[in-house]
Amino acid sequence: MSKSTPAIRSVKARAVVVPLRRPLGNAFGVFTTGPLVLIDVETDQGVTGRAYIFAYATLTQKPLVHLVEEIGRELVGKPIVPFDLMAAMDAKFRLLGWQGLVGMAVSGLDMAFWDALGQCAGKTVAELLGGSPKPVKAYDSYGVVDPVKDEKDLRRSLEQGFRGIKIKGGDGDAAKDERVVSGVRALLGPDIALMIDFNQSLDPAEATRRIERLAPYDLTWIEEPVPQENLLGHAKVRATSPTPIQSGENWWFPQGFAEAIAAGACDFIMPDLMKCGGVTGWMRIAGQAEAASIPQSSHLFAEASAHVLAVTPTAHWLEFLDFAGAILADPAKIVDGTLTARGPGLGLEWDEAAVKKYLV
């Protein structure tokens, strides 16, 4: 270890449940709050690397806190060299498998490691990766919407400069999806990108029918039309779809994307930093996307995603869904429909008063 390489002194995790600015409904239910796990990696150089992960439900928060801290305890004293640490995690969990909560914990730690390195170097993570912070095109991410009841919010998104809006579908029949898409398209006009996310709620035959029905509304993509593990189903839907197929938020680590790309599962990919192996995993996936000429977008974690998209050769869209703003000292800010990476590191600093308020 060189003298300039920080080492891990301690790892701490905390669970918070934060309010959401607007409810997020999908085909399977409604999120009214955001259950997060905050990760702090203290280094021997006096800086603390930070990251957060989304637990999906409060019942998984305590297990995630335990996993992050137990994994971290075994790493105390080790230099923060993310690629080496990821290889060690691969070896540790090879027999168990590291999808699910283990993969989320490992990915969250990786993000915190990169944040610590950036802080120690006085640089953004984008710069550490050989690039520079730059405005990344973002879309505002909604749940299930009603074009009439939600008109005010949708127009506010346009006023913020967003050039893309994503909504959820699959919570009703095809006629409902068409009514909503038709109404939102009419509100947005022809020049704003409109995406719809089915959250894995359809079978291939039904997905094909609905996509054909929605084709006249010029959708930028159809997201996760079928269960994420059904790569052949994705490919079957894609083969006849007049609209590009987007997927990837639920594929695990670079290997999952290699399998999906080989299967011809989608036109676009959108890794989730919490499931793809953090910053380290993302960069390996970005190489695959470049080789296959596949546009690559992000899923959640806008603050960190702005860094990795800045160095992604096929960077497409950044998803803006503000889960962490309530507990950040300086929440992410959209400027003219874009988000620019901030530093040092990932640019994350907790608002400790808010963390204390929402701690569980």
C-alpha cells in the first residue's frame, strides 16, 4: 500500500425512512416513503466515504445494516482499492451467491469506497475515472399518474427544464394504459421524451399487445415489460416491438448484463448502481455497452449516477427520482433538465439533524 492510499478504519450503517415528495405507484403497489440505508466508511486519513442504498421495504433495513457492518468489519485495515476489494468480495460470496441483499451491501460499500478516494484526492469520482463533471441529460421519474390530477406536477417538471418524463403502467388493463399515455403525451407535446415502465408486470404475449397499442404515442422506450429474469421473453418482445425495449435495473453485476446482451434482451440498458456492483461494476458494464453499441442510462442514485454517466461512452439518460434529498445537506439540483456531478468524491454529505429525525 502506498502512503497516499487510504485504509478502512471503520464501517457504520444506519437505517432511515424518508418522506417522498410525491407517492410512487407501480403495478405492484405504492411507495409513500423511502426506506434507505446510509453507509459511512471512515478512513485512516480522516475522511468518511458515504453512500446510500434503497432497501425497498422497512423489513430489509435491519438485515442490510447488519450485512454492511459485518462485511465492513472484516475489511478494517485494508487499503481502499475498489477493484481489489470487489475481487475479494467475489471470492467471499462465490459459493453463497451475491444477488439480493448481499449484492446490495457490496455495491453500496463500493460506492462509499469511491467516495472516500475522491475526498482524499480532492477530486470528483468522475475525475478519478478519467473524465470530468458535465451536465447529464435527466428525465423526471414518476409512478402511476393521472394526466388530469397530476397535471400541475407534470407541468412543474417541464418548467424545471426536464426534456423527458417516465411514468408507470401495468396497474390496470391495456385501455387504462392507453388513456394515461394519450393524456400525458397530449400534455407534454411532441418534443418531450415519454417513457413507460411496466415493472415486470406482463407476460410476453400481453406485453406485445400493449406495446403495439401504445406505438402511436411515440414512446422513447418500454421498460421491463416482462419479468427481469426472462431474457428470452425480453428478446421475443423486442423482436416485434416498434418501440425500443429498456431493461437492466434488476440485473446483477456485470455478468448479468453479459448474459442479457448475449440474449438480445433489449435495445437500451439501465444498470442500478446498488445491484450492478457500484461504481466498479458500472464501469465494466459500460465497456460491454460500448462494444455492443447499446445506450446506457441510470436507475436511481442520481447523485452517484451523474459521475459514472459522465464517463460512460454510450451515456443516454439519467433517472431523477429524489429519494435522498430529505437527508442530504445539499440535495441534487436539476439545472435546465440536467444534473452535473459534484464533489469531492460523490458529493454526498448527510444532514445529521434530518438523519436523526428519520432514523429507525
